[in-house]
Amino acid sequence: MFEYAPAPESRDIVDIRPSYGLFINGEWVEPQGEERHKTVNPATEEVLAEVAWAGEADVDRAVGAAAKAFPLWSGMPGAERAKYLFRIARIIQERSRELAVLETLDNGKPIRESRDVDLPLVAAHFFYYAGWADKLSYAGFGPDPRPLGVAGQVIPWNFPLLMLAWKIAPALACGNTVVLKPAETTPLTALAFAEICRQADLPPGVVNIVTGAGETGAALVAHPGVDKVAFTGSTEVGRHIARSLAGTRKKLTLELGGKAANIVFEDAPIDQAVEGVVNGIFFNQGHVCCAGSRLLVQESVAADLLEALKRRLGTLRLGDPLDKNTDIGAINSAEQLAKIRELSEAGEAEGAERWSPACPIPDRGYWFPPTLFTGVAQSHRIAREEIFGPVLSVLTFRTPAEAVEKANNTPYGLSAGVWTEKGSLMLWMASRLRAGVVWSNTFNRFDPASPFGGFKESGYGREGGRHGLEAYLAV
Ligand code: TAP
């Protein structure tokens, strides 16, 4: 255990208010109820700000504002909407350092990731969909695709601003207006985005941000004025939402959990594969829906790969997320830490062997060391359930067919990785893996032009690319 001295870079460039209201109709407004919640820095447990808790009446006000703004926004020529989206993208670039620090403070992810991965992708998403706004008639959905109306969007805490961009950019490009609810533990970058909407002179009501807990999300999803629901989060909540919307006119897309296999064949370059496996599961502390949380390694190279992997894990630095040298940041919340601990204990209890490098853990905050489990059976909970933390379950296989069978032996189907030098084997695997994304000789690579989404219980609908427009158009 140790106390770290906070990195010198840091808080000075962000301006966090002590308390935030709701962003409705282009204004900051107070919620009708008294209740508020605190958002904390998971690396220090320090309270960052108090945030409004939107109840049904507040959600109703936000949906009303979005409905009122819809005729203006949807009636605007696409080229005009594009100008706003380009402006938002440029402001995000200009403010990216500040937004990266804010994200890291509220979420716990290493600054190197928020600065070099999240923020560039957020801006890229707005640029990409700005480019579509005046070309919707050429997107292959018929000559005159129409926006749906008010989109109710609910997002999780693992990539707060990036998930916002995935939701808001295509919705606005297509002419919809939006009410978005960020996760309870990471509202600050969504609230900063509200300011960016004002800075970009976005017409009032086109984007509304309501903060709160699950009940706020539930009120938004249930609101009769919402025409389209877009949800990213757990499979459990997604299932509940799908049930609640059955028989209504609302269009629904779901981006849910995952239990991806990262599959290493004996001919793969070991060092490159080790980097890919580390990036696959330890990026963002494993708080990644498409994390490579199951390593499937060919038996003939398993011992060598594990040895190299353990050596590499010994070099990872866990600690202050604002330090540019940090590899593993904080776990986002006490609840998430408890879940990771519970599943890791279940792994040991079911007979798998647990290993972590010697890794000092700070005294305060929520932390979990990078962890490997070997001797994992497919029936173990750590091989079946999404841990959403820095925990890798290692299994072995002998033949490509066995690799496919094991990789597909999960209710999820979001992503997979294949490491081999043989192009024919890559393609053979990719055509058999039941996963929305299959990476080859890389992992966790994202591009706004590429559709992303799940098979099976990982959800339906696609975000990103031309396919991502379809979720927001009547085609
Ligand atoms: P959830 O607990 O499902 O929460 C997601 C969002 O839904 C939060 O904003 C949450 O609010 C809200 N919510 C909770 N109950 C709700 C209800 N009954 N009705 C409407 N909204 C409700 O997930 P999480 O723990 O934040 O995120 C982790 C999960 O998201 C993982 O399973 C991960 O795989 C998945 N995920 C998937 C993807 C893609 S692209 N497939 C991307 C990122 C994450 P509160 O935060 O206030 O509870």
C-alpha cells in the first residue's frame, strides 16, 4: 500500500463546478426534486461535484424541449446540420486536453488513454458523421430517409464521452433531437459537452442532458414522447429495456456485454501477441465491453506465451491515472471493485490458479492488480461471466476447430481476436466466429467508419459507419 503524490499536470486545467443542474433547452436548470448525487474521483475517493438527480418531471421537460426543437433541426438542410457538427468536433479538439483530464478524474482511466485514444476518437466521430449529414439520400437507405424524432440515449461509465459521441453524432446528423443520460458515476464530461453545445450555438433543445441514476434512465426509456431508444450497458438492463418496449412504436438498439476470446496460434509472433493480449484485457482496466477477457492459446506455445505474458505484466505500472506513465488506472467505483473481487474469488474457489505481479496498491481509491487465471475450465464463472475488470482467464486449444468451438461457447458475441501469420487461417476463423468484430493481429482498434455491435446477447443494431445511420432513420 502507498500514497502517491498527484501528478503535476492535472486539475488546474479543468474547471469543475461544485454543483451541476440539468441541461434542458439550451439552459442550465434546477431539477424539480431536492435529491442530488455526488460524483467521486475513483483514484482518491475525493468528491468532485454534486450532480442533479432528474426525476420523471425533469425527464418530461427534457423530452418536451427535444420534441419542440425537432421540426427546426430536422427541417434544416443537411449541410447546415453538418456545420454544427463540424463546429462541435473542432471545439472538442481545441478543448481535448481539458476534457481528457476531466474524463480521467471522473472515470479513473489513465490520462494516456483518455488523451490518445478517447478524445481523438470522440472528435473523429463528430467529424465522420458531420460528413454524412448532407449525404443521407446516398447512404443506401432509399431516396428520402427521415429522422425518427426524439432519441432517448442511455450510456455507461467506461468510455463516458466516447459513448456520448457514438450516440449523439449519428442522431444529430440524421436530424433527430436528443435527450441523453450519462452513467451515475461519470457525468462530468457529458455536462462539459452541454457547454460545448452552447459554445457551438446549437439551437436550444437539440441536445438535452439529464443526470441521475438507473431510475432516470428508466423514466427516459419509458417516456411516450421518445421515438427511439439507444442503450449501451449491461445485458441485464438491456434485456429489461427490450421487454419494456415490446409492443410500443419505439425503435431500439442495444449495445451490451461481452466475453471476447483473444486466440493465439502457434505461428503468431509471440512478442506481438503478448502486446495484443495485454492491450486486449488491461486497456481501460478491462472496463471494455469488447475486452479480450478470455485468452485461448494453442497448447504447443502456451507455456512460452504465459512466461512472456507474466514478464510483461511485471512491467505494468498501476497508480495515479493523471501520471502519463501509468498503465493501469483506478476501478471506476466501489461497486465495480466488489464485483471484480467476487468473481476472482469464485475463480479460485472453482479451482483455477490465480496470479498477479508484485504490484503496490495505493491506500485510497479503488484498485485491482492485473490478474491472470490459468487452469480455467469452460464451466468456470470466470470463463463465462463478464468481469469488466483487469482479469484474464487463460484456456488452451489444440486445433482451429476447437478454438472456434471454445470462442463461440458464450452467450455473448461482441468481438474476438485472432493471432496468426496465415491469412487463410484468419479468414477461416473470422467466418466461423460469432462476433460482431473480429480483429486480426491487433485488438481494441476502433474507427468511426467501421460498424460496431454484437451477435447473440451482446445486443442488436450497429453503431459507427454507414450502418450506424440506420438506427436513426426511418428507412
Ligand atoms: P448498466 O448498469 O447497464 O448501466 C448503463 C446505463 O443504464 C447507466 O447510465 C445506468 O444508470 C442506466 N440504467 C440502469 N438501470 C436502468 C434501467 N432500468 N433503465 C434504463 N437505464 C438504466 O451498465 P454499466 O455498469 O454502466 O456498464 C457496464 C456494461 O456496459 C457492461 O456490461 C459492458 O459490457 C456494457 N458496455 C457495452 C458496450 C457496447 S458498445 N456493447 C460499451 C460499453 C459498455 P446508472 O449509471 O445511473 O446506474
